[in-house]
Amino acid sequence: STVAAVLMTKAIGDRFHAVMVDNGCLRKDEAVNVLKRMRDDCKVNLRCVDAADRFLDLLKGVTDPEKKRKIIGGTFIDIFQEE
């Protein structure tokens, strides 16, 4: 969350490295706006992983909400472990 990232930055400074994952389901320009606000206004060391294609490919054709939830959750975990 934004609050947690700001608090961590205040607590440990440059040692904190935040990661935002763009899953392809964000609002138009949301990733760019969040990066700008967090970096410029909040001074958070944040980078964005563009995983939109990965998420959308995995979700293609899936209609069951529970299956979608599991795919999304599992993919977030995989990406964070890779990063």
C-alpha cells in the first residue's frame, strides 16, 4: 500500500525498494501516475514490473471468478519471487 511504502521509506530510507506490478487491469495511465506520485511526491524508491501480457495471457478464456482469483494471486507471488 502507499501508506506502508511511505512509512518504510521514512523508517529505513534508501534501503527500502518497493515493487509495483502492472497486471494489465489498471486504469488507463494508472501505473505511470502512481510511479510519478510515489517517486516525486513521496520519495519512495519504486519500480514497476510490466506483467500485463503475462496476466492477460493466463486469464484469457477463464470465466470462473475463483479460477481467475487463483491465477492472479499465484502470478503475483511468482513475479515477486522472481524480482
